[in-house]
Amino acid sequence: MSLAFVSYWAEQDPTRLALVTSGVAFSYDEFAKKILSARDFFVSCGLERGRTAVLCVHDLAQDWILGMALRALGANTIDVRSWETLVDVGATDAAAFVVSQLDPRRPAFSPAPGAHVIEVPASVLLNPQRREASSETSADFQGGHFLYTSGTTGKYKRIFLDGAKERLRAQRQCDLLGFRKTTVHNSIDFGLWTAVGFKRSAAVWLVGGAVVLDQRPQRHAEFFRHNVNAATLTPTLIDAVADAHAELFGPSNRVRLAVGGGFISKRHVQVLSDRFTRDVRIWYSSTEVEGILELDMRHNRDVDWLTSVPGRTVEVVNASGARARPGETGELRVRLIDTDASEYLDDAETSARFFRNECFYTGDLAIKRADGRIRVLGRYEDVLNIDGDKVAVAPIEADLQLQLKVKAVCIFSNVGAQGTELVIALEAAERPSEEDQRRIARTFASFKRVRFEVLAQFPRSEGGFQKIQRAKLREMVV
């Protein structure tokens, strides 16, 4: 469990760097003192073991400290940024809502009857006294944590991570991503409600590495300070970090990058290899399960075709549920292992759709080659019907993004008064030229109308991966 990881290294190597938060560094000893101080405070609040506490804390370092303290006492935690999000994820019946006196951006909440707000005094975090990790921090008392999907399809879903399995999850992350004692991982502003924000930091602390968190406006310009040698990036972050640095360190093996959270364009591949590092792993995963597919760019730059991560059975199945033939498009299916989720909470209908026969059905269209490599084609609900054929939009969107040199592209089909139309939404500063619009429209001749909608900014999920909220975007443009 996370507190046990931190306490162990606080005893073994107290001066070792554990956390850098917006430029301020903490040793393992300082980190452990703060967590144990918060744990002692929560003991006095009488929160019952097994109940759920909602963390309403904007500062990610405080979020981690208070969350680990609560879980060490057997409470389950969920992290939110607004009352609306709490309603969306169905967690309004929590026993306690935790806020911090030190957090200037704490949101307003309306707890359900029987719940109470716990305000953590500034002294708990600013002036912690040395405390020993007691039997209360044993694995028997370790609470779990709730993650929720980003709502990119218009619906949030919750899963529960059992605290007793945290060491197994963390060790698997270390094995897959190569974390070790010397790792300094930049987790930038990935929140604890996200899988990468929660799981990766815990994994780094398991092996005695350091985690960098940064929520400052200039965080991209500070990205490689503190001897950062590992990081998680998304397509959006690749551009932000590259734009903030006139000169990066170029093609070397200084930093190990895991890149995911969306389709990686050929332009991004070029930026990564020319300006960042050769040691890049393209990573396809989900909140529900651990890593699924990967590609090591040191050996292969064809980012369209990925391989299963070690220990994973990944298949493509057709509409009848049988394994698809090589070259046949179907749905991606992943065999579950003991650290994966097995259902969505309080949502039996959705669970029955995606969790079946000890497998997780990702909802993504995919195709598998004879050599076992898999290409993910995009979400089932995003397919286009062109002359009776179902066509995945993600590869088309990636090609258009490259052709038009825009930030992002999303394609939607719509049946309107003028017949079936195709809407091409662009995240861009200006409209494409008339010539480009005509050329692109000709490739979709089966549609009665092809129209372009240009937005300066697509709606995106909170923090971290900044995934495009396709359902909300569709409402805006269709």
C-alpha cells in the first residue's frame, strides 16, 4: 500500500527524494511525516473503516498525502473536482468530504444527510510531528480507491481498486514501464481520479523513486528539471512541452517516455524522435485494466501496429463473439488478470456489456494481422456508415489532422433536413482553404453534404490526458 511504500523508504533512506510538487522538493522522511500526521488527525475524526471519503482537494500533493492517510485507516477514497462530477459518478452518499485549509481553490459541496465535511487544519500539513508507522498501517486496514472514466462518451463509470492488491498493481506497473529506484517520473498534473495519475505514482514510490507533480501555469517549461528521466505524455502534452522548450536534448536515451491517451500522429512521432528521446513506448491502456498494447519505438516506428504487453491475452472478436480472422475487423477483447476491475459500480447494464466471460471488451474496433500485431481503429460508436460499410473514423481523423496541420479532428455523421451529412470538426485557428475543403469533400462523395466546423478549443476532460469529450463536441456541432 502507498503509505507502507513511503514509510519503508523513510526508514531505509530518509533523505531520498520522494516528491517534487510545483518546484518544492520533499524527502521520503518529510513525505512520511505529513502522511502520518494526517492519519493521526483523521483518527480523531471518527471516520469508520470501510466507509468512503471524498477528497475535494485541488493541490495534488495534498491530495496524495490526505488520500494515503485515509486509506491507511481503512477508508475508501474518491477524488473529485466539483459537485457536478460527484453527482455524475454517483458518489454523493459518501460518509465524509475532505477539504484542506491550505487549498485556496476548494469547491463548494452539498453533503448528503449523515455525511460531514472534514476540514484539515493547516498545521497538520505544515508542522507534522514525527510519528511511527503503527499496526494501523498494515495491509489488513488498507482502504481502496475509486477511479472513474473521463466521460469522453458522455457517461462516467466508476471502478474500485482494492487496496489489498495495490502492491501487485504497482509491481506490474514497474515491470512493464521499467521503474526503479533511480526513476524520477514526471506525472505533471494527472489527477488521482485517473488511472495513470493514481497507479503510476504508487508504482514509483514502491521502488523508492521520485514523482514530480506540477500544476503551475509554466509547468511545461519546467518539465525536465529535477533530473527527470521518465514521464507520461499525451499527444496534447507533446506539443505543449515541445513549444515550451526552444531546444530539447535531441535523440538520446536520457528520458524514458510512455505515450498514450489518443492516436499518435506521424508528426508527433517525428517530434519525439528528433527532439525528445529514442526511448519511447507507445502505450494503449484503459482505466479498467492494466496495460494492454504497446510499441517500443527504439525498434519500430510503425505506431499503427502494436503488440500485447507481457502477460496479456488480447484478441479481436467478430459480431458472433468468435476470434476474428487475420485482417477481419472486430472488437478488442482483453482477458482479465487479478489486478483488473471486473465490473462498473452501480451499473449492471454497462457491466454486462463490457465485462463478460472473464474478459473486458474495450468498445474499440480493431484489426489483427497474421503476425499478431493489432491496430486500434477507434470507438464502436464513432463509426461511419459509408454505402452500407462501417468505417472507423480514427484513422481518417489522424490522416486529416496531418494533412490540414491542425491540433485535432473529429468526424461525425448526422441525418438532417438536407439528408445524410458529414460534419468535420477542426480544433484550429482558422478554416481550411476552399480548395482543401473541396478536395476532402470529394473523398466522402456518398454524403449529401460535407461541412466544416472550426473551434478554437475542443471540450476536453479534466486534467491529465485532456481527452476530447466527443459526446459534448457532437452536441456542439451536430
